[in-house]
Amino acid sequence: MNQRRNKKFNQEKSKSNGKIIRCGLHTRPVFDNDSCHGFIKNINKDADNNCKNCKYSF
């Protein structure tokens, strides 16, 4: 019984989803490394085309 609990705990611990931000265009939470077709580059950020560098992220 403990083995099952330990396995579940280790699986949850190993998941790393990244930072969650909110998208102003879709009005929903997204991960910072996600990308979408509505991407517009934020001038102050790096050149990666993902949600954390999008104009709509906050």
C-alpha cells in the first residue's frame, strides 16, 4: 500500500508544468512556454514566439 502512495507522490513531484500566466486575448490561463496563432510580440521581451513574450500575456 505504501508503494502505491510513494509512486503517486513521485509522479506528481516529477511533473513540471512551468509558470502559468493569463492570456488577455483568450481570457484563460496558459503556460509560459505555450504558443498560439494569435501571438503578437511584446517589444520588451526576447524573440521566442511563446506566450510569455506575447503582447496579451499578463
